[in-house]
Amino acid sequence: MANVVALVDDLFFQAKMQETARQVGVELKAVATGEALLAEAQQGSAALLIVDLNSRHGGIEALERLRAAGNQRPVIAFLSHVQAELAERARAAGCQQVMPRSKFTQNLAAILSQAKS
């Protein structure tokens, strides 16, 4: 099973994440909807969940539903740096780290390495 499950619907960024995960020795499963993220989280195998809050398919809603379901796994979310209100909503939904997409991209290898067993 995947070490990391990521809700990312940008195919180019998904490919970048997959390649970085391969380089650091982590299995990453990308999903395109909040529902798919919830289903993967309920299976319980991922060590880390990643959410693109700018996903067109329910990023923030997935975070809120994860919290309601009692999720205990670490969640890292990223978004545009100007979306302070959305960042606060994500923190309120239990997201441990919320960062601008640029910082997330810059630290992607280290972030993914957190999921190593």
C-alpha cells in the first residue's frame, strides 16, 4: 500500500510528486477527488496525507470530513500564498501543516521522506 496519499488533480504536478517520491523511496498514490482521499484514508495504510487545497474536487471538504471521521494521520496541505482564509479553515479542520505551494514544492523531497517506515 502507499506510504502517501495525495489529493492533487493537476496532472503535471502529480507527475512531479510521483517522480520525487520514487527518488526518495516512498510510494505515493495520487487521487483526484476528496471522496477518493477519504476512501484511501479509511483503509488506514498511508503514513501521510497531502491535500491540494486548490483542487477542483473537494480539498477543504475532504479535510473537514477526515477530521469528523477521527483521522489521526498527519495531513499536509498546500495552497496559493494569498489564501489566508482558506489556510485558517484547513487548520481548523485539523491539518497539521498548511503551506504555500512554492514552499511545498521546494521541500517536497523532505515532506515525502516523512512517510518512510
